[in-house]
Amino acid sequence: MSDLLRLDAVEAFYGRTQALFGIGLSVREGGISTILGANGAGKTSTLRAICGMLKVRGDIRLDGQPVAGLPPEEIARRGVGHVPDGRGTFLELTVEENLRLGGYLLPGRQAVETAMERAFHYFPRLKERMTQQAGTLSGGEQQMLAIARALMMNPRLMLLDEPSFGLAPLIVQDIFAIMRRINTEERVSILLVEQNAGLALQLAQEAFLLESGKVVASGAAADLARDESIRRAYLGH
Ligand code: ATP
């Protein structure tokens, strides 16, 4: 399997503040990679760097093509869907309006309807709540809407920033099961940022551990899950 996404020596900046110090990581075509790390390690910044939201140095390649420095809209157009932390849905708009906005780059009405049906196939609960304001959805439903919105663009790669945040364990299990289906049925590759390391290491094939804006460990998710020091620091046992 070849790499769909590859970062080499990536540095990223908020104005003059440097957040990433030479990140290297990859996501295989059709694969799931996860980024683990404590608060402030640079996980969110890594996703923002990929999406074109931060000033970056170094090499970011999507399917072998350099994308570092391209504007966010161009990166979205090339097939990268971002589900940001805090979810990024428009709370005052309805479920349907949020989904239509997610499909704004699609070519024509039929493409939007097809993408919407696909989103409802994975998230039938959203279909029942189509006319409801996003702000009145439960936390789990809002997370589903955020993922469904990113799915509207037919992405090749989805970047998910802490989808489990603030949600009850049963809802988190549901959402992870749907992510797994989207990965296998649609062949959408995934880069997942998670505080819940146990869950992330179950879903992903490859893992990258960040500390202070650097990758300090990486490898097969199953190997990291067995590593004594990682177990103690991130899995709590
Ligand atoms: P968390 O799990 O707490 O979200 P994280 O691993 O996602 O943490 P980042 O949010 O990427 O970490 O933060 C990495 C570094 O970048 C931190 O030192 C943080 O203070 C800095 N940083 C993040 N956002 C900004 C910003 N908007 N302006 C300046 N510095 C920032």
C-alpha cells in the first residue's frame, strides 16, 4: 500500500510562535493512522498544517503531490476533509443546511443529493433531524453532523480532531464503528487525533506519538499498544 499523505520535517507557526518542530508521519492509501499525545503536544496544529491553515515549512504530500502552502479550499478540493475540534458546525443552521454547505464545492445539484443520501446512509439519525437546528442536537449528534459534513465532499482522506471529546462511551463506540465502516466501505483514509489512546490504537493500523511538536515514537498501532511506557503514560495501565 502506498502513502496517501506524507509529512516530512514539517514545521508550523502561529505568527512567530512555532508549534511543530519537524514532524514526519504518513497515512497509507485506505489506511487509518492516529496521532497521540498530551495536551499541547501539537496534534491539532498538525491537522491544521495539513489543511493549509498554518504557515508551514517542510514537505507535505498528498498522493505524491506537494500541497504545503496551498490555501485550505484547494486542499479540500483535492480530497481532504477536516473535522475540527469543537466540531465546526453552524449551530444556528439546520442539519440539512449544514450538509449542503459541506457540499458547496460539488459540481451540481445531483452530486449534492447523492452525497446527502450517502451521509444519511451512515448517519440515519441525522435524516430524522434534517430540519432541526444543529445547536439543538445532542453532543453525539453534533459530532455525527460534523463527520457527515466532511463526508459530503467525497474526501479521500478525513482528518478527525478528537471525535470522542465530551461524549458518553456508548456514543463514542457508535461513532468509531461508523468511522470504521466509512473507511472500509468508501475507502476513505483517516488521520485521527485522539486523547482516548486505547480506542484510537484499536481503530488505527499506524500510530505517531507527539511530544512538544515532535514525533517521539511511531509504528504499528498494535506494537505501540503493547509498549510498556506508552501503556503507562497513555493507556493508564
Ligand atoms: P490539545 O489536546 O490540548 O488540543 P494539541 O496536542 O492539539 O493539544 P496544539 O493545540 O496543536 O496541541 O498546540 C501545540 C502548541 O501550539 C501549543 O504550545 C499551543 O500553545 C500552541 N498553539 C496552539 N494554538 C495556538 C494559537 N492559536 N496561537 C498561538 N499558539 C498556539
